Amino acid sequence: MSGNQSSLSAEKYSYHLPVNAVSFGQVSVALLREIRSRIKSSDEGAFINLFLIGDSDLSTQPENQDFSEWVEKCSALATEKHNRENPLIKLWHLYDTRTLSSVSRYQKLITFHELDQLTPLEKNVARNIDEIYLTSKYSVDVFKEHGIDNVKFLPLGFDHHNFFRTDKKYFNDDRVTFNLVGKFEKRKNHKEVIQAWIKRFGNDNRYFLQCSIHNTFLTPEQNNQIFSSIVAEQRCSNITFLTFMGQNAQYNDFLNSGDIVIGASGGEGWGLPEFHSVGLGKYGVIMNETGYKSWANESNSVLINPGSKDEIYDNMFFRKGNAYNQGNYFTLDVDSFIHGCEQAIEKCRENRVNEAGLSLQKEFTWAKTLDALTCPKGMDSVSKTKAEIEASSPYNDGWTREHYRKILNEEETIEKA
């Protein structure tokens, strides 16, 4: 079994995860694959306690009957095997009040956060979670600025199962292809990126822009209306809007077909498509802000400066006055963006493979992600103080006091090792 096993091994936890086609689902499946790799099929305890959020949907994944049956069996057996004393790892939205409910006494929550503010609802939910894992160092700082200290940074991993270099030749000419990724949203600055790119590179067939920004929460008609409004009356021969890709194999081909990926979101939790593109050896034009800063640097990417901060509200996904998702995002600095594109083109002309980007595959792995969740190397001062208070509080029940005493004993063992 791989990984540091100084704390509970991964299969000793219970899990509450969405297994679906969107980003949360991709992260859940990657974690489950890593857990599965650590359990021998012949083991009597070969199944974990898995509670599903919504229906299981593995349609984006390569067909694997063994893994599908394992997920199904883990879910079916969970209510027969689970004990509330098993700590729980949950992946879900912070703003959903259902996050407050837990099948275990001790809950670790993995979540994404993109903005610079927390609402009263979000702060209250956060304070009632034992440990929160955020995929952005920027978000960790935001939480701490709002008085939430039970937060830790959790880097995600490169998904080797779904994404790999194909080394195919996708075009018959020497064009430099830009890929724009992520579902269409205001915070991702898609409109501004496309319009700036057209102004500089439009109808210059040495360069092409492929936009895979279909938003599955909108109808096909709504998506097409948005794309048409962005380009307006401009006739541009070197830009294309791609339809939704329902399988990761298709998306892997798309990522491989590009030379340069654009990551200009002004509020990002991690940036999975951009991260995987750079990890595949593509050059990145990446905004030096929010979740991107957790993995993008001057070595593996061309970093661009943000513009100003602006309110996030779009009356679609972010509505002013809601009890959640309030705050600001970073706008696009057009001059910095175009300069970044020109720098990336120069790099691409010199070498079609971003060698520094390939190192992300080894630097960020799902084994490391799972170990960070299940095998902490030690407690920070805030967590230790909280554990000491909870372990001796007369207001806690016997189980809670004993649980925190056990955590403190484990910490003492780690410190002595």
C-alpha cells in the first residue's frame, strides 16, 4: 500500500462524493481510483463506505467494468458497514446547507471557492465543519481573513487515467492553435479574451482559436446566442466554437490538438483543463491570480497580470444579494493578455513541447492528494489548540472528548518520530 500511513489509511474513512460529469465528479472519480489502487481485490475489506451525492454517472470515463462495479458495490454496502465514528471525507459546495449534515461525527470537506468574500451563511457552514480543504492558496487566505482558521490547502493531481499525450498531427499546416477552456461564465473572462484575440489575431491564418466553452447548465440555443453575441458582425475565419464533449477521451484529443492554452479566469478554484493542458506539454497563457497560482509559475507558464477587481454578478450564476457566491473577481488586462499570447507564440515556435509543463505530472499526483487528506504530517497551532479545548470540554459528550484525545495522542507520536 502506497503513501504515508502514520494516520488512518484511506480505506478506513467513509466518503460522501458526487460521481458525475462536472468538475466535482472528475475529482471524486480520481480520488476513488487512487483509493481503489491501494486495496487488493482479494482483501475482505476491499470496499469503502461510499455515500453518493446524486446518481452515479461515469459516462465521461473510459469504460472499466471492474471499477464501475466496485463503485456500485461500495455505495450499496455503505449503509450496512458505516459507523458514525468513522471520519468522513466529503466533496461538495460550501454554500449548500446540506453540507452541514454529516453521516459521521467528524467531517473533512473538500470544496472549491473562487471569490474574495464569504457570506454569513458560508462562514457559519465553514465554522461547523471540522476540517476544510481548499484547492487554492488564494482561497485559504480569504477564509482566514474572514476568521475561518480550520482550512488547509489541498493541491489536486494530474489525471493520468484520462489525459495523456497522443502525439498525433491534428492539422496539415504549421498553424499555432490556441485553446480556450472552461464552461462559459463572466468570471472566466471568456468574452473579453475572445474579442481581444480577434482584434489582434483575427483572420491571420497562422493562428487559430478553438473555444471549448459550452456551458452544460445552459441550453444549446442559449450557448449559441452567447457565442454569436461575442463575435457580433465580425467575420473571422480562424476561430471556432466546439460543441460539448461528453467523454474525456474526446476532451483529451482536444487538449492535445492545441499548442497554447488560455487560462484567464479572474476567479478560479484550480483550473483543471488549463492544468492538464500545461501538464501535457502545452504552453499556458495564465492569469497570475486565484487558484492558478497554486500550480502555474514563470517556469511552466507565461503569466499575465490581472486587470482591476469588479463585482462578479451576472444575473445567471452569480446574483447580487444571494446568501452565497458574493464578491469580486479579477478582470482581464487586455494588453498583458496579448503580450502573453505573443510570448507564448515565440516559445511555441522554438519548441512545440513545453518541457517545464510536463513536470506537473510528477509534481502533482492523486497519491499526494489522498495522503494530504488521510495522512497529515502534523497539526498547525490553531488545530492543536482546538483539539486541546475539545478534548477537555465538559460540554462535549464522551465520544467527542475521546476523539480529540486520540488526535492529540497521534500528534504526539508524529512529533516524536
